[in-house]
Amino acid sequence: MCEATPAAEITLPDHEHSAREARVFLSAAHCALHHGRVLDEAQLLVSELVTNAVRHGGPPVTVRVECVGSAGLRVSVRDGDPRPPVRRDVALEAEGGRGVALVDILSARWGVEPADPGKTVWFVLR
């Protein structure tokens, strides 16, 4: 773990503005010492995961950010649905459905863990 920046967590309301609130939280809580260069990607991915959590997972929606030093910035989103997210193939003109694909492409690694209640989807950026 990082000695410069402690882990931080926020529980978000289950509404359409939660993704914006998650980005603001991440901007304030990320480790500038180690991971300022990945903040834009982290905000994009947390926005996608929180949007999915609100639309498909339900409350409680919790975001946690941890600096693991040179190993990366770990961000996790927990929601109330135990079903894992599904990567979908979508048409070019589709307005949504790319969140899991973006997480897969942009992160160094990602995964899903069971939580009580629901699940936690996490990603690491380096």
C-alpha cells in the first residue's frame, strides 16, 4: 500500500448523477504522487462502472480507490446485484454498452468479486 495516500471510499446515491459524483471523488482521492498520469482513464472507467451499477446493479453503490504504489491505482465499484457484468458486442451507432469493453481494454487488469450484498467490479491502472 501507499504511505502517501490512504484508501478512500464513498457510498453514492442511486441516481443519474452518481457517475459525476464518482469522478469528482476520484479526482480528490487518487494518489497524485504515484498515479496522477492515469486519472483521466480512471475517471472514464469509474464513470462506466458506476453507470452500470446504477442501471443494472442497484444500491448500495460504493466506490473505493487505493494506491498500491508502483503496482497501480486500484478502483472498485460495489453494487447490490451478485450477477457479474457482461461484455457485449454493440453496433457502432449504439449509444451504450461499451463499459465492460473499455475496462478490459484500458486497465492493466480487472475482475469481479462477490460482495455482501452484490458484487465488486475492480480495475487497476498503471
